[in-house]
Amino acid sequence: MASGDGVRSVKIGADERTGWSSERPERKTSGPGRPPRPEGRALNVKASDTLSFPNGSLVVFTGADPITVHRLVARMLPRPALISYDALARQVAEKVPAEQVGEVTLRLITKRVEERKAEGQATVIETGDLSTELRTALTKLADRRAGSHLVVLDSGRKAVGDDERFEALRTVVSGARSGEIGSEGFSTAMVLGRVDLDKVTAIEFVAPRQRRR
């Protein structure tokens, strides 16, 4: 897991934007200034070309197709700004017994998140692990003011290896769209379909907009 300074806004070069048109309308952001979330639920946020979150947020990208998850996030963020739970877990598995991998990996991630919070930086975590237990554990690490935010890649059935993982994905997607996944601690949730992958070109962390009185 690499360390480094966080990034407020990262853009993708024109040569990396498959299907991107320079004649697109003015961008729309899914960020601070959105309406307050329903009590006890995550606010469902629509996909846009720039994913915007409050400064200091903890953002979890997940999906049943971990390769696509990684490619999406890696092209929007430099390596030091991203934590790959799966890659770290594989490294940990080489050094500790199997039953300790989850605990040790989470402990290492906790340390890194705390370091970034102390620096006033956001944390982005990617994982193909679809378990409720992991997501709930990660949301507990978030700064309470900035919150934790979930982005789910809803890949098609062909991209998912087996029926069990596909059903697990469908459960996460349903919870994200209904807002019920807020019970895990998420402030907002977004679902990206495969058609949205070309639309999303940047991620930024900004100060929340002040509400008008």
C-alpha cells in the first residue's frame, strides 16, 4: 500500500476517454450541495462525469468484477491516493494464517486511513469483496463530518464469475438504489452501469457548499 498526498481533483486525458465527445454539455457533478439524505438511509446519487465528495471523505468502490473496478479508479487517481483492499489482503496472506488475513488487513487499512485523516485527506478504497461485514467495518473508519460514500459497479452477468457473486452484487446494488445500504454507515451511494464507465472521467474532493438561509 503506497503512501502519498491526496488529490483534490484528477482529470483523465482525452486519449483515455473512450467514447468521449468534446461536444458534451456542461458537466454535472454529483457532489456537496446535494439535498440532505433521508434519515437512516444513504442518499442515492446519480452518475455524472465528475464524482464529487466532501473533503476528508472515505469512498469505497466495489463490484463483482474487481478488474473493472480497479481500472476505473486507477485511471482517475494516482496510486498514492488509492488503497486496494484486495491487493493488500493478498500481501498479508503471504505472511499470516488464512484466518487472520481479514483482521490484519483491516488493521493496516485503519492505520493508513487515520494517517490521511490527520493530514486532512480523503481516502479511496477499492475492493471486489461484496461482504456486508467489510463494508460496515470500513464505514466506521470515516470522518463523521465528511462521511463514507459507496460507488458500486453493476457489471453484467457475463462479467461475474458465478451465480453466488452475481446474487451478492444484486443485493448491494438494490441496497444502494433504495438507500437501505445506509444502515451500514454510508452517507451516499451510487450505482454505475457499464454504460456509465465512459461518462465518469474525474473524481474530486471539495468543500461542502453553504446552504442559503
